[in-house]
Amino acid sequence: MSEAQSNSTNDLCIEIRNMNKWYGDFHVLKNINLEVSRGEKIVICGPSGSGKSTMIRCINRLEEHQQGDIIVDGTELTNDLKNIDAVRREVGMVFQHFNLFPHLTVLENCTLAPIWVRNTPKAEAEATAMEFLERVKIPEQANKYPGQLSGGQQQRVAIARSLCMRPNIMLFDEPTSALDPEMIKEVLDTMVSLAEEGITMLCVTHEMGFAKKVADRVIFMDEGEIIESNKPHEFFDNPQHDRTKLFLSQILGH
Amino acid sequence: MTMTKQTYVPGTHPSLPPPKGTTGIAYWLKMNLFSSLSNSVITLLAIYLLYLAIPPAINWLFLDATFVGTSRKDCAPDGACLAFIGERFNLFVYGFYPAELRWRVNLTAILLVVASAAVLWDKIPARKYMLWFALAYPLIAAWLLLGGLGLESVSTHLFGGLMLTLTIGVTGIVCSLPLGILLALGRQSNLPIIKYFCIGFIEFIRGVPLITLLFVASTMLSYFLPPGSTFDLLLRVLIMVSLFASAYMAEVIRGGLQALPKGQLEAAESLGLNYGQSMRFIILPQALKVSIPGIVNTFIGLYKDSTLVIVIGLLDPLGIGRASVADSAWLGLSTEVYLFVAIFFFISCFGMSRYSLYLENKLNTGHKR
Amino acid sequence: MSTPTTNPLLRAWYDKETRSVIIQIIAAALIISFFAYIINNAVTNLAAIGKDINFGFLWQNASYDINQTLIEYSSTSSHFKAMIVGLINTLLVAVAGIFLATILGFLLGIMRLSSNWLTQKIAYVYIEYIRNVPVLLHILLLYGVILNALPRPKSSYNLNDTFFLNNRGLQMPSPEFESLFWVVAAFLVGGLAFSLWFKRYAKKIQDATGKIYPVGMISIGAIVLLPMAVYFLIGSPIVWDVPALKGFNFKGGIVLRPEFIALWLALSLYTAAFIGEIVRAGIIAISHGQTEAAQALGLSNSFILKLVVIPQALRVIIPPLTSQYLNLAKNSSLALAIGYMDVVATIGGISLNQTGREMECMLIVMAIYLAMSLLISSVMNWYNDRIQLVER
């Protein structure tokens, strides 16, 4: 069950209503209902296979849903290509495996979309790119190639690349799961500073410290359903559902 | 907007079947063949082309074809004349090998299967003895086919057909393996003279067409041999084919050596093994195992390339086919003959390449990195 | 009794540097003596039958005709000229083959990746059939089909009375360029220059203002459409020598002999199958995550292909593509199986048989192929080095 924020029913960024998705015969997302207000930060957690990545990938149509509605910033996601393009311009995504373009420099990675999607002049795109590269604290790497950077640096470039399109919503799909431990902090710090600026964020992650610090809501998913959704301190201190309790004991135990 | 009829307590939602129209045959057809206008047009075009091409081909090749007969006159005019296959079958398989001695060829073939199984199949019983047998197989095969030492001698001029193809292919691979290993190791060597000699040899062989090397075998190779000696044509061809295959084999093994983690050689050296021992016990066994699919592919390539021997007068199945076409009983049948040989090669090569894919998959799962 | 550390010889052997030098000296000695041995054998054997190594025969009369030549040649020309004719024929079929094979190969690769199940399977069956049958057989089959299926000149397949297809080949009209054609040629060259300039100009505009011009369309217009329009406007300044049936055969125009057509088609169809697999492997090699990242940024499909997938796929495709080009060039040597007079059939075939100079002729043929291989490899290696990904 979802809990809508009481003071922003007229400023919903994302509405998911009765969404169901199947892979062939496998029912992977079951009756998802979710409302995200502008500026809200949501952390989604759950065991693997619970469908959390699939769900956020439906939001920018990297996956298609078979039943239900998904409305992003007022635009409904259907097979209409125009709508899909419009949504993807406003939604940024950071992937677990960075997916930087290895044949382009860091700067070119960041300016690619603004130039070819928003028809931005090159100088302006580069200025924006440098601004965001400074935000993620690696402006000096601008002319290097992704293959020359460490994992943490690459992920920060990926974040800057998405930000260059100035999206309203940022999706994070396990952004630190592929990083060596010593590099997780630098990426999480970047995400925390991003959160403090007011952008709407949906983050699939196992980093519960990050959730406690930044999230407005924590959602627990299991076997394709949203089991529980609550403010962080209530979620961690007072889990309602048995499965939530079990998951928290496993993940916070060590 | 469709809504599910029931709401469930969180954690109890059952797995429902997908909505109608999203699975099943109709859905598959829609997605794979008719997903858009252009896709549908392409599908219809493809179906039309297939309709134009396939039924006439089936008619000609099977329904109207004549399968039995003793000469061209027995064949129906509209269909393929496939009667020659039955007539000439033994020639295609054994060449001109004396009929009463063909059991030796059959035995060689059976032992070939056994020897290959010994090498390729991990779980063969009594593996150690089987490997020794595989090592001795070339000598046994040579004795069986050529004769001498108690068996009646058969001149190599009588070799032909499938037997010839297999002789060339198997000998080529077996001889090229040790040579290829040496070349691959030499190419990786730090010693410039050895390294550049190996590179030069490999690049030379790979830069010239096989047909020129076969010409060399048939016309010129005898000049380079000691004065007064005469080497059999088949032997000369086998020498050139082995040299040819060794260059390609060297590249395959080089790939296998590169696939090994560097740490293997370092571990061997740090244990105190010298170069020869590291190679023999650690590096080569692993590299060869990884190279097996590549080796099988080289064999398939050699098998196909062996048809080139018809330009120097040896009669592989294609050569036998052409000779049959010239025979007055079957004059003018070139299409059927070529098609028959083509299908023969297709079946054998396709089978071998499927096996090679299977080997590759099997080895990949064992070598997870 | 000297111990290993005091005996200088043994110490030298165990010293890594010295040992490598010693081994190399031994290896060099073995190699040199082996070659000396076989060369000595060769010289002795040749002397015994009265031959020597002499390239003078190249300037003697060839005394044979070649049925397809691009340059002036007659039976009184020298063997050297025959070699040149053969070489030109080889290059002709190799270049034409590479061209057609690349187009067909990329088409096949795209078909293999198509979402349409039928096209995928048709391409798959084609590729598997081609790859598992020896190339010599493909050449012979195609040649046989062409000879058997095509009619005699009297009843040729006729396209508009200008193109004729029969068992003597494809008769095509040959162009004779009138003086006014210079205008069209000027527009062609101008169009080329213009599109090169326009590409640069459009990029400048895009950098400055973000506006994207349709460079591809405009280039096609400048290079193809405009010269064509000019051609027709000034009265079509090309006179076509159209082939016409005179007696049993055609006179006039150019003829593509069935040997050339068969070899060219067979080589192209054969190599295209391998290229198709290479293209497919290249595109699959680009991880799906790249496409997803580009989609998440809002790039349209055509831009994703152009900016993200194809640049990376080319890096994977070029090296094996080079090998296939080399194979095609080498496979062209099978021309003699159907009577196409390439370099192997002329200098390595008829000239060799007539003069008996096997060594010299084979050396020439091998040298020519080695040069071709080297050329193709170097060009591709240079291109490959240029587009390498930069990594740590």
C-alpha cells in the first residue's frame, strides 16, 4: 500500500497505478501503486529478484509494462514514441555498470545528449558539462577516456552525464553495487549533495546509511510487490511486515 | 485503464497469468513477423520468395528425380538424375582402392573415431592407454592404408574420394600440431632471430594461396629434395599441406596461449620450473585445451581446402565427380554431381562445426573466469 | 674439478643473456644451413636437366591469347605483358569482389539481427550453407548454372534492347564520352568538393548554434542528383555503343564474360557469408548497456546507432574483416578452375607450362600475392591502430 504525501497531491512527479508486468508467463511486477511528489527522495530496497530494478526501468520505458498506467510529469507512458522521448529527456538514469561510452572522452560523454537531443551549441554544452563535472569533483578528467578512470570516477562521470540534460527526476539503479568498497563513499557523497539540492530521486540500493541520511521514504519490495513504504526512522525502527523484518535483519545484521 | 479486480494484503499477491494477447502463438507471430508495417511487408516478400524458390527445387531434387539407374538414359528429363550416386558410390568413398582390400580402409576409419574420442572425450575409460593408442594411430593408419610389413602394398595413386580427403585432413592436422606449437612458442619468444623467422614463415604461408603451394608440391618440391630421390605425389602434397596448416595452427595456439592468465607462467617460474618444464606441464596443456575449438575449426577448413587437390590431378570426391561427368554414361550431368558433392560437404562440415560449438560451450563453462 | 661457478663455459651457459645469444647463433646456423642445403639441391637438380634460374623468358613472345583483357594484348606480346594482363584481371575480380561482398555481408549481418524471424532464419540458412561448402565447389556450381541456364546469343535475355544476358556473358553498352561531358564531370567533382566543404560547414554551425543540417541528403543531392540533372539538361553527352546481334554473336559494347561473372559472384556470395557473421558479432559485442544508457539520455534510435553503436562495432569488425578481404584475394586464384585468366592462370599456368620455368614463375606468383596481402594488411592495421580505444 502506498502512502501519498498529504501536502503535495497537486504536484505529483510520478504516478504508477495498478501496474502489472510479465516476462512471458512470469508475473514480475504485481499491482504496483506508487506516487512520487516533486522533490521527494525515495529509496527502494529488497532481495534480489524482487523486481525493484525492473520497476524503476519501467519509469523511463527501458522496460514495458503490460497493465496499468505510468504517468511521468503529466505524460502517460505508452507505446507512443513521442511520449517516450519526452519522458526520457526529463528523467536521468545512473546504471550499476556505469555504461559510459568508451570511445568518447569524459567531456564528450557529457555533451553528447545536449548537442544531439536538445540541439545545444557546443560551447554552451561544454560549459554545462564542466559545471557538473566540478559538482562531482572531477573536472580535471574532462579530456580523459573512461578506460583511464577508476570505477568511482566513472560512476561520478555517469552522474554528471545524466545531470547535463537537467532532468527533473533522477533514477539510480544500484549505483554502488559494482564498486570497490573504498570508492563507494565518494559516489554516495555525490548523491547526498545532489539530494540536498532538491531533485526528485528514486534510488535502488542496499546502502541503508544513505537511506537513513537522505530518504523521505523507504520502500521495501519482495517478489514483485511493494510490501512496505514508510519514513526512514519508522521503516528501520518499526517495520510492520514480517518479510520486512526478515530482510532488515539480514541486511543490517553484519 | 484496466484495474485488477481484487486488492490483496501486501505480501499475499498471487502470481497471475499474463493478460490475453500477450503470450501464445498469435502474440509470437505479431511480435516476430508482423510487428510493424514495414516488418509485415518484409515477411510477405520473404514468403513469396520462398514460394518461388522452394517448391520447384523440391520437385527437381526429390519428387521428379531418378534415384536408380545405370546411365543417363534411365533418368527422367524433368528431375535430377541422381542414379549415378548409387552407381559410383564406392568410387566416391574409396577412390580406386582395390575392392578386396577396402576392409583396411574401413578399419582405419573406425580406429580414427576411436583415436579422436580418446583425445576429445574426457571421460573415456582407460584414458591413459587410449592416449597412447591415439599417439600410435598415425603409424597404424599408414601401415593399414599403404601396406607393407605383411599387408599387400597399395600405391598412393589409387587413393581417392572421401578416403583421400580424410587422409589429407587428418595427416595435415596431426603433423601441423607439433609444428604449430613450435611456431607459436617461437613467435612469442624473446630471441629476435627465432621470433622473426617464425613470424616470417607464418606470414609467408598465410599470404599465398594454397593453390600455389600445391603447384609447388607437384612441380617444384622435388627440386629441393636430394638428387636422385623421388617422393610420391601424395607425400609431397601431405608435406605442403602440413606446412600450410601449421601456420594457421600456430595462430590458433597463439590465441590459446594468450588466453591463459599471465599468472600461470609466473607461478610455474616461481616454483623453480625451467622453460621446458613450465611449457610441458603447465602452459601447453591448458593452452591446448582452450585451443581445441580453434583446432577443430582449422581441421574443418583443411577438410574443405582439400578439394583443391583436383587442380594437381588427385581425385577427391569432387574430382571423382568430375571424372564421372566425363564418363560417356553420365555425360553432361555436372549440376547434379556438384550438388551431390556440395551436399556431402555441407552435411559433414555442418556436423563438425556443430560439434565444435558444443565443445566450445563445454570448455567455456569449465573455464569460468 | 671445476664447479659451475668457476668454469667459464658453464657460467656462460647459465647466464641468461649469453645463453640467449648462444641459442640464437645455433638457430641461425641451423636455419641457414637448412636453406643452403635445399637451395644446393635445387641448383644441382636443375643443372642436371639443363635448367637455370633466369628471368629472361619474360621478354619472349607469349604465343597465346587471353580471352578477357583490359589492356592491349595479342599473342605476340611478351610473357611479361601476359603477367600484367593476368594481374589486372586478378585485381579486377578482387576489388569488385571486395566491394560486392562488403555490401552483401553488411546486409546479411543486419538481416541476422533483424527482429523479423523469417529474415533472420533465411540469412542463417544461407550463411550456414555457404560456410560449410568449399569455395571451389561454389565457383564450379555457379559457373555450371550460368552456362547451363543461360540461353544462346540468338535468344538472349533482353533488357530494353541495351543489355543482353546469354551464355557468352553479359553484353553491356560501352560509353563514348563527347566533349560536352566535361561539364557533367565538372559538376561531379564540384559536387564532391561541395559536400566535403558542406560537412565541415554544417559541423561549425552545429557547434555554434546547435542546429543540425541534413548533411547526408544534401551530399547525395550534390554528388548524384545535380550532375544527373545537368547531364540530361545539356543533352545527354554520352554516346552509347549498344551491343547488337550480328550473326551468331554480339558486336559492340563491352562484354563481361561468364567466367568473370561466375568468379566474381561466387567469391562475393561466399565471402559475404563470413562478413555477415563478423558484422553480427561486432554489433552484438557492444553491450546492451550502451544502448540503454543512450536511450536513457533521450537519444533517438538513429543517433544511437550513428554515435554510440556503430563507432564501437567498427572497432570489433575491422580486424576480421581484413582477413576476409585477404581470403577473397587469395581465393581468386581458383580462377583457373573455370578458365578465367588471372595471374595464376597466365604466368603461373600457361606461361609456366610453355617455358618450363617453374621456379621463376612460381616465385613471381607468390611474390605478387605476398605484396597484395602485405598491402591490404598494412592499410587495415594502420586504420585499426588509429581507432583503438584508449585505456589505462
